[in-house]
Amino acid sequence: MDKWDVRMMDMANLVSSWASCFQSNRKVGAVIARDKRIITTGYNGASSGVVSCMERGECLRQKMNIPSGTRHEVCYAVHAEQNAIIQAARLGISIDGATLYCTHQPCSICAKMIINAGINRVVFDQGYPDTFSIEMFNAAGVTVEKFNRE
């Protein structure tokens, strides 16, 4: 990892602090960058106008005993990676050929979006129990790297 990877991952960690997920271990941040420039950021949180789990004081997934890495659709939050991609779309900014830095390994749903958005490199810090996403990235030729600060 070079110094820019470290800087971008530091930014992803900062952005994760804005997440409105009730579970403290699931505060996720993402940064999409190209040519040493931040294009967009995203964090996991409820869709605009929807009351977040933090505001509700409970996690819907915990309440329903849904295991991590499964049934992604049962959650008020939009994933950090999705929000970063959506922000680029709303602003009319191409992210083709960019790198996505994320505090956690993307799930398979996010992997599909990342692939179709043209992002060609993903750097993540913490793992996630969804091995299919790595298979998708490999099949599409997206470079995936586990972050190493050294």
C-alpha cells in the first residue's frame, strides 16, 4: 500500500463515523477515488426521509435475529458503497476506472454495483462473511486488496 492508499482509508474511517447504523461494529465508510482525488464518499445509513436505526434505538436485523452477511434487503440502511455510487450518479460524475476504499469488505450486492459502475480496484480493511462477493470481483477482473497499513 502506498501513502495515498493509507490516506484514502483514513478518510473512509472518518466517513464511517457518520453512519447511522445502530450496531457499533457495522459503521461502514467508503471513498471512491481516482488519480489521488476523492470523487465521492458514502456511509451506511437510512434512505433520505426514513428514520434510521440509531434514531429508532434498535437494529431491525438484530431484532429479527438475521445473521450478518445474509438477507441484506432487510435493513433500513443503504450500504456505504451504494451511497458513494449513488452520490456519483446524482452529481453526474463518472467513477469508471476508480478505486473504492471501504472499511469493510463489500457484500455481493455491492460487488455487483461496483462492477457495473466500472470501479476496477477495491481496497477494504475488515472482512465480511460473504465470500460470493470476492468470487464476483474475481470473475469480473476487479482487483481486490486487503488493506495493510505497512
